[in-house]
Amino acid sequence: MINCILAGVGGQGTVLASKLIAQTAMGKGKNVRTAETIGMAQRGGCVVSHVRIGEEIHSPLVPLRSADVIIGFEPAEAVRSLPYLKEEGIVIVSQKDIKPVTDSLANTNYEGTEMLDYLKSHVKRLIIIDVEPIFAACGSTRVLNIALLGAAAAAGVFDISLAEIERTIEHKLPQQFIAMNLKALRAGAKTAIKE
Amino acid sequence: MALELLMGNQAIALGAIRSGVGVVTGYPGTPSTEILETVAKRNPGIYVEWSVNEKSALEVASGAAFAGFRTMVTMKQVGLNVASDPLMSLAYLGVKGGMVIVVADDPGPISSQTEQDTRHFGIFAKLPVFDPSSPEEAYLMIGDAFEYSEKYNTPVLFRPTTRVCHGYATVDLEEKRFEVKAEGFIKDPKWAIFPRLSYLNHLKMEARQPVLSEDFSSYRYNSLQGSGKKGIASGGISYAYTCEALSNLKGECKIFRVATPHPFPEKLALEFLTGLDEVLVIEELDPVIEKELVYLCGKHHLPVRIMGKLTKHIQNAGENSVESVSKAVSEFLRIPIHPVKPSEDMPALPVRPPVLCAGCPHRASFYAVKQAMKGRKAVFSGDIGCYTLGNAKPLDMVDTCLCMGAGITIAQGLHRAEPDAVNFAFIGDSTFFHTGIPGVINAVYNETDIVLIILDNSTTAMTGHQPHPGTGKTMMGNISEKIKISEVLKALGVKHITTMNPFNLQDSSAAVEEAAANKGISAVIFKSPCIAVADPAPVFSVDSDKCTGCKLCIKELGCPAIVKDNNKVRIDASLCYGCSICAQVCPFKAIGGAN
């Protein structure tokens, strides 16, 4: 069984990323289950997608200390989900922080770098992705989810190849977004390999 | 047969389509919304509508069911409160075509006002309840629900919870669709409820309960497994957690899975209880299965200790998880587990409550009202929708929120208690059509001084942008006559009605001040589309030479696109929708548009 947590902020596209993982795994004849955050929390709140790939899966929720991989769409959200990670699990995280309004109002001075430092000292296998060059190359900030997915696939965490995810993107995304997302996927994969 | 990755709600929709459903109605509400949307998307020729509210939805479906159509009605748990009037009477009349009322419960609650348990409605109305534990099971179970509905000529409740509704799983779809040949409506006194008929039907309903209970004892998803002196009873998603916990703990005991909590499968339950010393009941929301088992032990003098929510072995609020269930099971079976200790050195994490989106017109509307009422005694009654998020600081503009449509009437009660305050009621467009209109009539009729603020963003935003009577689009893809809120208000007798673009802050504020000066009910309609359905305007940016770092924009508006940057502020271009209100608020003219 492979357990995966995708943690981010509402609007970052965690649901689509988790669906693409699940769809690709299913295409390979695996059994999958996911649990999504949909509704009120999506408005800028914390969102977590659970994806489980295996033979016999009961719960759609990943138990604590059971995730093989956490894909952090934002540094603090990766830290928040860390209790899900297995001892030997891997964390793939975007470097770019998102500062909530509450932080500016309360002057709590949240900095993503502090979270990344914490991850560096607490996670054995950590891949930090600088998403800015990928955004620049793709001409959009809306490709974060796919870039991280590319990084995760390249790191070999799901037993799914990059080519297999490419095929899912080609089949499942609207025609006009395919080229941009394939570019982001490959860019994410390349960054992960360099790390 | 074809495998497809489906969300639970999609599986329910496709299961209903497979079962030959002919009419589908509902009102959006998390976590139920995608069911009806999927029926509309994969429509093989079914009539499907977003009704104006859940009561209307159930009544429309009742008419079709009287004529022999298979019908499905979808809503969230609190929606059934609105539809409870037709539900209770329909239970007495019954149906001809199968009717499945899908009511999604939300343990947590994750996106709801209450943690009410729809299984109680089944008990209250004496209707069968089906409780699926996974998307693939829901796909098949809804077909069973239609069959039971027709076999017993009664509407049935189908009660998934959030983790079934919003989880994806591999579902094996059947291509063949069940064909329903509706007989049509045949006139008969049995379709008109009268006291005498109710009495006679009540007798039949009571006689039916034990028959259904017996029938459910052999229902395919009610099951007994395992052996021993200890037993676990469970249902819904908690059953999945139980299986996971037992598999992780390598624990063994007798397991009773309850897929039809009402009428309770008594015969099967007795078979489960026989020979047991102790039972742990694992369920979410209320102790429904637990109370049934306690009752059966009393009725049959069984010396079995029943544990669960009533004995504090299971939490009595919030949703279950693999961890909470594992802990309860490990204590029950006395198999030790190592609890996961929270990390002690975790840094302070940013608090991230849901907020109004950058560019949301509601932010401008709330701000305009707030400015107009500065220094005055005013109470702001809110309602259900995205705009409930106007409660967050710095706007802090939702003083009360109760249920759909209640803001308008609560403001009237507040006025009777505090006539010296200006009492505002905020309501969105979809909620206005849902249950807002009677409250407006109430204020006109009783001559109550309130200011009604309509937040018209031309969609049902919170649940994912469904059309409503004001949008002129239907779920059959037709364009209908748009119902204009201003004309509705006028027809209801509201004398002062102004329509404003909220992004013009100064004029909006002036309009609110003027409205507050009137006697009786006066209305300001803030009309501007939701950012998700409108094209974004060019983004704004901060001139760092002019920005003094006063952060007034952040403190006044709380827009997620405005962030602190060293000692100044910056606009995150990827979030900005160019709504312009920060530029209007900045005292140093440091924020500007694209040019």
C-alpha cells in the first residue's frame, strides 16, 4: 500500500493533483481510495487530500505515521501534515509560502523559511522545489500542483512513471491546458532529479 | 462492466441513473452537491432541476413519484429540516414510483451548521434508511434503495456522510440501465391526505416496520462476521475505520455491520448479541445503533454490556478517524498500541481560517456598510453562504447567523428588542430565493424597520456555482426568464430599493446611509458577479515609493492578495482580481491599476 498526503491552501489545486495520481494508479490496475477537502475550507483555508493505492484499502483517510509521501504545496502546510509521515517517508515541498491575512493582522510574521528549516532538520528525505522558475517557464502560477506531481513521480514515490502521468494528463485535462501542464510536469520532474 | 474512478457523490448519481431514475431534484449543499450535478452532466434523458429549496425539491419529486416515476431528491442534512414538512406527510401517503431521498450528513462538522443525524429522521418519519460505507457500495446500494422503495411503496432515506460523498474510489459500472415504465398519474383518494386516511395509513406503517426489520435482517449489506465473546457493531464510514483498525491491530471479534439503521434488523442483531459478553458500537453523530442494541438487550433480557457514545467509550461529537477508532478498539480488545505522540518542537503554524477570496464583491459590500455605520449603533445579521465569512476580522460584519433565510427575520426580532439600533440583514441571491422572501413579506406586513442588504453575485457560490432563478439558466441547459430580485422586492411592497456596484465604495456607503434613514424595510442590492464566474480585471500593484507601510489596506480589508513585504505592502499578482477597493482605501494613493 502506498499512502500519500497532499497538503496545501484552498485554491492551489490539490484535488486535481490527487485525482491524477489516483487515476494513473487505477489505470495500472491498482485499487485506489481518496478523501478530499471540498466546501467551506476551500476558501483560502488548509486543505488536505488523502490518496491510498494498494490492494485492500478500508479507510479513505491515511492514518497518522503512515504516509509514504507528503506533497506540501506550501511550507507550513507540509509541516502541519508531518504527523502523517512514516519514519522513512519522503516530503516534496514547494518553497513558496502563502501568508494568510491573519498573519498580517496579528503580526505573527510567518516566514516559509522557518518551516523549511524545520523540515530540513526533521525529515530524512526532503525535496524542496523552487517553483518560481517553473511558473516563469510555463507563463502561469496555476501549474504548481502539476509541477509538484512531476517532482513526486520523478522521485519514484508512487510506483508510477512520469510517462504514465503524462498519459493521464493528456486524457483527462481540457485540450487547451495540456501543453502547459505537460511542460510544468516535466519541469517539476527535472528539478526533483537535480535535488 | 467498466471501471471508473468516481467520487462517492458521482457514484450515487450513476447508481441512480442505472436504476432508471426519471426525475431528479435537489438544492445545493455540501457535501451533497455533486450528486445532482453528475446526473445533469451524464444525463441520458432524465429530468433534473435545482429546485428553489429542499421543500420544493421533495414536493416536485413527490408529484412525479405519484405518477410512477423513479425519483431522487438530493440535499445536505440541514436541507431535510426545510423539507421536513412534506417528508412527514409523504411518509403517510407513500409513493408509487421508487423515491430515494439522499441526505448527506457532515460529521465534524466540516462544512455545516449542525452535526444532526439524519438516521433520526428515518425513525421519526418511520422511513427506511440506507447507510453506505464506500463509493462503490453506494453505487449498488442506491439501486437496492429504489427496489425497497417500490416494494413497500414508501420513500426511503439514503444517508451518506462526507467521507463517502467526497472520497474517490474505483467503481465497477454496469452498462445496462433498469427500465421504468411509469404508469402515469391515476386519480385516487389515496393521494390526498386527510385525518381518516392518516389514521389508516398509520396502522399500515406500524404493521410494516417489523416486516421491514425482518426483510433487512437478510439484506446483503447487513452482515455478521467473526466469532468470540466480544463484538463490534458499526455502520457507514466508521465500519471502514473499524476494518482498518482490526486489520492493523490483528484483532479478532464478532462484527455486526449495519447498513440499514432503520428499521433495525432485529433478527440479525439478536444473532449477533447471542453469546457475547461485551459490545463496542462505533458510529458517528448520534448513538443510533447503540440505543437499538441497548433496547434489544432489555427486550430480550440479554446480559450483554453495550459500550459506545452513551458510555463515553466513543467521542460524542466530531468525526471519527482511524486513530480514534483504533484507540477505542485497542482498549476494547486489550491489544496495546503505541499512540502517536505529537511532535513537541513543532514551530508555531500560521492560522488559516477560510476567508473571502481576493476580489470578492462581498468584501466591498461589507466594507461599504461598515463605513456607513461608523460610530452608530448597528447590528449585522448574516445568513448562509460565502458571505458568512464576512465574520472574520478585520471586516467582523456577521453578528448573527442561524440558518437559511434567518438573517432577515432575526434582524426584525432584534429591532423589537433594540429599536434604537440600525438592524441590518445580509442575504445572498440564492438564499434569498431559497427562504428569504417570506421574511421580507413579514417585515413589510409588520412594518418593521430593517435594512436589507442583498449580496447578489449571480450564482450559488459556496457550493460551487450552481444556477438559481436569478441566473436564468436551468440544469436542463435551458435559458429561462431571469427573476429580478429588485422586482420581487418591489412586488412585495418594499418602498426603498437601490441597486449598487459595491466596488464603488463611496456611492455604496452613501446608499446604505440613505437606506438606514428610512422607516420600514429598505433594501440595497449590491450587484457584482462572483470572481469565479466573472472575467478578472487587470491586476493592481503597490507603488513602493508612495507606500508608507501604514498597512491600512490590510487592517481595513483583509484581502488575501495583499501581503506585508518588509515594512511595506505588496499585491500578489497571482491572487489579485483587480477589484480596486484597496486603491480606494489607501490614504496615500500608493495603489494603482495596470496603468
